[in-house]
Amino acid sequence: MGLLEYDPPQKYLELIQQFRLIDDTFFNACLEESTECMQLLLRIFFNRNDITVKEVVTQQSAHNLYGRSVRFDVLAVDSEGKIYNVEIQRSNEGTNPKRARFNNALIDSREINKSTKYEDFPEIWIIFITETDIFGGKLPMYHIERTITELNKPFDDAAHIIYVNGEYQESDALGLLMQDFFCSDPAKMHYQELAKRADFFKHENKGVRAMCEIMQKLQDEGRAEGEKLADRRTASRMLAKDKSIEEIMELVDLSRAEIEELAQQMR
């Protein structure tokens, strides 16, 4: 543990000490560019020691043709070119099966170009780590694969989904990993790769500063989103009173296009 020379805001410091890996903000920070931590997770999930992670990126956004977007928690690529999207999901909305479908589609759109042959499409694994046992089967993991129903054979489209049950905290490798995910004290974590990263962001000067900057950014984004929502509500009331776009633009921080879109939605 290094000497904490940075004097962070007390409200942030208290939050940082409470963070766990099951909190997506902290998970993203700890996994950012950490091939070692990501490799540990995948080797445990797949019960294999030969997975080698080549690249890890966090908080990458992707959009479809109609502007709908998603921000991935973690994307990783292994030595065989397989792509892994690992997400922390604590809400019921996030665990919707169609969220996994959407993630898979957007990764395809990012990775496949018009000259890519079908046989060269990458193998993609969508992995959701859930806070609770969302399927209620009391199993450590749930694997979802497409099958040819009448033949009871795999469809082999190289698209896979896994839900990791955060409530499974037994004494095997996965259970110990889930214990670490719910542990706020790095000194009590089982896996040193994760403990080291967690300790860095909780106790080291550079790591604490990085976490404070992340939380400040999230707070600013939340404030900006709240202000935008308030402006939209004001614009809606003015449109309902048949005020002109020019009048509305003088009072709210919305573009002409945004106001016109809002007017279209109200028709």
C-alpha cells in the first residue's frame, strides 16, 4: 500500500472504500487495460488455463443505424481472436435477454466489414455477471446457445451468452471469485490479481485520484442530464402553449433540431 498524498473530497473517499467489483464503475476501473485480471476471469468462467487475453478496453460505446446505443463495460480479445463482452448487471432491466441480443448485434456491426467472409466472423461471448440468481436455478452459471430444435443439435453461429450467478459463493474457483466481487476490502479478497487492482484504486495516490475524477465526471454527466431533462420539460410546456421555436430557444439550452423532434413526438 502506497502513501496517500492526494487529499480527495471526503464524500468520494468514503464511497471509494465501499466500492466492490459488482459495482460497475469500480469494475470498469479495475479491468481497464488489465489483461491479467480479465484473463483470470475468463479462465475461471471457462475452467481453462490456456486462455490468453491480448487486449482489454472499457466503456466503449456503439450505435446502430437508428442511433440506439450501448456502452459496454468491458470488451476483450484473446489470442484466438475470440471477443468477450463482460457486463455487470444489477438491475432487472439490464438482465433482459434482449439486452444480450443487442450487445451481440452491435459487436458484430463493429467487427464485421463488407468484405468479411462468413467463416471469418469472430466468435463472440456475451457474459453477464448478475447480482442475484435471476433464473432461480441455484446454479453457478447459465449458458445460452442456439439450437436446431427438431434435431436437438447446436446451430453453431459462434454467438454465445453466459449469465454468471453472483449469489453463488461456494468454496470452488467461481464461488471464491464471486466472493471477491462482493468484497470491499482488498485484504480479504482471494485472488491477488483483483486484490492488487482494488487496492490501487482504494489506497494508492494515483488510483484514488483516478476514481475521484471518474466520480466527478459521473456527477457532472448526471447534472447535465438533469438540466437537459428540465429544458425538455420546459420546451414541452411551451410547445403545448403554441410558442414558437425561436421563443423556446431563448429560454432553454436546446437546439432547433431537438425542439423540432420534441414537437414531432407531441403530435
